[in-house]
Amino acid sequence: MTRSITGKELHDYLVQGFGAYLLDYEEQSIVIDPQGIQRVCEYLRSSSELEFSFLNSITAVDYVEYFEVVYHITSFSYNTKAVLKVRVYGRDEPTLPSVCSVWPGANFQEREIFDLMGLSFKGHPNLKRIMLWEGFPGHPLRRDFEDVVKY
């Protein structure tokens, strides 16, 4: 059975090298500053003590005050999993760094979030709509979508 690394465990492990990017931790996750997500992910993948070589999924949630991007990662070497969260404030042009260079499997998942939620991933190799057509007005999974688009 895969063991979940708690937010506190992950925080304690990362605080030495990435303390400025660690904003908070919860029972099962850690909250990371958007500017540090790529560097933290690179470290989690390449660290011989963790080896989080697999990105299970990325998703985003619109909490109105902010967007939360959630990363589920797995280490097959140590049979562990962890959850990383990033909070992005601002509704006009929310942006955070892409993790495609860390896990190539992030490519389509970041494009889906861009298409449906409107979050932009800086450094993404091909950030364009993946489900809706170019020119579609708005992002349908945002809570304010109906206010933006009138049918």
C-alpha cells in the first residue's frame, strides 16, 4: 500500500532549502508559493531520498478569492505519495510556472486547466486550448463564467 507523506513531514523535509517558498501545510498537503513550485518540484523529483518521479494529476479549484492548483505526485522507488498546492490570486491573468520540464505528463493537464479555468502556465511549450475552440469566450469552470458569458 502506498504511504501518504503528511504535509508536516514534507514541510520539515523541504524547509531547509525552500523555506521561503513554503507558505503553509495541512494534514495531507503542503502549500507552496507559485514562484517556487517549479524549483520545489524539480527537487522532489531529483532528490535521491524522495524520487517523486511520477505526476499523477494536476487540477485547479476556483475559490473565488483565489485559484488553487493541486499536484498529486508519486514515488515508485519509496512507494509514497504527496500532495502539493499552489494558490494563485487575481482573476485577470492568473499565472504560475509550468512543471512540464519536470514531468512531461503535465503538458495536457496544464493545457486543460488553461482552457477550462484560465490559468496561464509560464514556460509551457504549447499553451493553447485543448477542449474548446480558439476564440471561445471565457473559461467554463470558473465560478464567474455565467457573469462573463451571456447565452
